Amino acid sequence: MAEEEVLELLSSAKVGRLGCIYNGEPYVVPINYFFEAGTVYSHSLPGQKIDALRAHPRACLQVDLIEDDFNWRSAIAHGTFEEIRVPSERRDILKNLLSRFPLLTPVEAVMAQDASALDNIVFRLRIDRMTGMAEGQSNSDLNVRMD
């Protein structure tokens, strides 16, 4: 897939699978996210995912669009996990998530109003490499320009 196609898939998907290492083993969980300017943004409550990312900040996000067995696209974005601690930045990211996913639970709505509410962790994955593949195409390894 061309870089533009990979970026479009990352931007349009609503759910991705976050891959990381937990206790020396691969650990993959679905997340809601948004992708902007070469960065994946999401949030989580404390737990295995956050423990894993704190211990090993290298991670990836896999997304796909599967229409049928012969019409599919998949992309993987590799990057580095960073917690976002600045309250105004956390609030803006949570509001972006809420606008993209208006049916999120009331917990997310509260967090978007008060970024310090609950024990939410707001984070980003700074992407430095992407791969993309579609049915009938070869795998492409892309380097992301971080302008």
C-alpha cells in the first residue's frame, strides 16, 4: 500500500489492536483511538496495558478494513508510548476522543470535562514506522516523516 493509503486507513479506523509486551509475552488489546499528524492518541484506566507500556514503551497499533476474503487492507503503525500529563493537553485529547466516539460511556464524558477525574491515563504513540498490505499487494514498509 502507498503511504497515503496507510495514513487514510489509520485515520478512518475506529478500533485498533494495540500490541505490546507484558511479562515477556506479546499482549494485544483493542482500543478506541484517533490518529493525527503521525501520532495515535488514546486513553485507559490503570491495568495490564498501561503496566506493559510503561515497562516497554515500544508498541504497535494494527488496524484493518475487511470487506470479504478478497477485499481487505491492513496497516501496522510502530512507535513509542508516552503518557500525557499536562491537564490542558489531556482534556483536549479526551474531547477529541469523545467527539469521534459520542457513544462512549459517561465515564469518558466526565473525563473530557475534568482531565484529572478518575485515574485515567491519556497517552500517545509517536509513530516512526508503518507497514501496509492489501489483498493482492506486497507488504510495504514505510518511514513516517515527522514534520
